[in-house]
Amino acid sequence: MRYPNIASDSGQPKILLAGDDPAVRRSLQLVLRARGYDVRAHASGKTLLDDPFCTSAACLVADYRFRELDGFEILSCLRSRDWNGPAILITAYSTPDLQERAARLGFGAVIETPFREGAVGDTIDRLLHAHRRSGGAHYDGQ
């Protein structure tokens, strides 16, 4: 069975990446592409949400803090567009309250920076596998 919102036209899973640090964004983009992902990297939440392919992505990786839309707002906007993929929040400001809020809003993982090279890719692999096994069930915000 082929699950919607999993693969790009090339057959590679499409990953949305939003991060304001150009070096981190580029590094993650290269590492994830080497793992076989089609990465659409954005410097802001606004440009990510303006991407016409944003609702056909397999997974979201978003930085917590931005000048305009933060990672929570990005995910909320995608959910309001009926996007049901797994999401990862990246932050240097992790607290138990932030992790609880992220889980409540639908992030499958919170990864603290700095992170080891394979941490994001391993987490994407795990979340996509679980998403496929669940039949791509839509997160309902509860």
C-alpha cells in the first residue's frame, strides 16, 4: 500500500526543513539528502508555508525559534491545512515544559542542539516507520 504524503515524484520521502541558522540548515540538508531524503529547506516559517509542496511532505523538521512564525505555529498552520505527517522540533532551549507542549501539539520528537550528526535522520526514520505502520493516521491535536 502506498501512503499519501510520503514520497516526492523522485520516490524519495520529502522532508520540510525550517531553520534560521544557514550553517545548521545546510548541514542538515546535506546529511538528510545523503540518507535518501528529498529535502526542501527554508530559512523561515513563512517561506516554508508559502511552498506549494508543503502539504505533500512526509515529515517536518522545524526550529523552535524564528523572528516571525515559530516551530509551533508552523506545525499548527500545516495541521490546519490537513497535513498529517510526523514532526520534529529542534531547539537549543529545551525545558520539560517545552517538551510537554511540543508533544501536546503533535511533535513526535524534540531534539536539542547541538545534536549528533545522525540524530535527526534516525528520528525521521523512526517517525516515518511508525507513521506508515499506523496507516498515516491524522494527528488530532489531543
